Amino acid sequence: MPRINIRTNSYLSKQNQLAMTLEMKKVIDTIPWEDGKHLMADFTDDCSMIFGDNPSLPCATIEINIL
């Protein structure tokens, strides 16, 4: 089962979360023997993250795991 974990220092609405999940589903579908319809998505928004020396820049990390 594919799983994505997205963390960002920006706010993500439910609509944005769904849009990102649907886009990541397309990515998962390109992996042999994986099916995006079983994708599990975890979102952590508004978390404390700093990229470089400017704490006001939006940034994110995306982890993809195949369980």
C-alpha cells in the first residue's frame, strides 16, 4: 500500500489536500505493481519548518513509502 506524508509550514485547506492527493495518485500509478487507488495520504500543515535563512519562505517535505 503506497503512503505519502506531506509536511509544510503553510496552511493546506481540505480542497488543497485532495488536489495534492489526486496528483500524487498519478505519480504512484507510474510505479510498477502499485495502484494509486490504495494511496494513503497524511498531511501536517502549519508546522515549524525553516528553509535556508528565511523563516517566512513556504517549504514542504514529501515522503513516499511503499508498505
